[in-house]
Amino acid sequence: MVPVLRFFALLAASLALWAGPGAAQSALLESVKANPAKAKALCGQLRQLNAQGVASNSPQAVSMVAREQNLSPMDAEVLSTYVVGLYCPDVR
């Protein structure tokens, strides 16, 4: 019986680690959906970068989003891609 419990404990821990980043990204995206003003403000910042010739997915743009939103670079890239797709498809 103990090996079976150990198996399920390891399985649960593995699933929690596997779902962790996805769950965090989901919460991040839900926060933007719940606060469109935040998304629109980010669109404005990305438009300003576009006007300077900087793409929204460039390292410079991702760093700006990461710094201002207190995010990892990966989360910042996911967030900016999501915001551009939903709120400002004119941003490149």
C-alpha cells in the first residue's frame, strides 16, 4: 500500500510542477481581461515603441514590459503578445 501512496504523491507533485507555469500565465492573462484599461495603456506604450521603429516582440519592448509589470521576460512576452492580439492588432 505504501508504494501506491508514494506513486500518487509523486504523480501529484509532478502535475503541480507541470501545471504551475501555465496556471501563472493563465492568471496573468485573466488579470488583463479583467482590467482592459491596463491592456490599453500597454498598447499605448507599445505604439510609442513602434513609432520609434521598435517591434512589440523585440528584446527592448519585452524588457520594458517585464520591468514595468514586474514580470519575468517570458511572462512579459506572453503578456504583450496577448494584449496586442486582443486589444491593439495594429501594433507590430
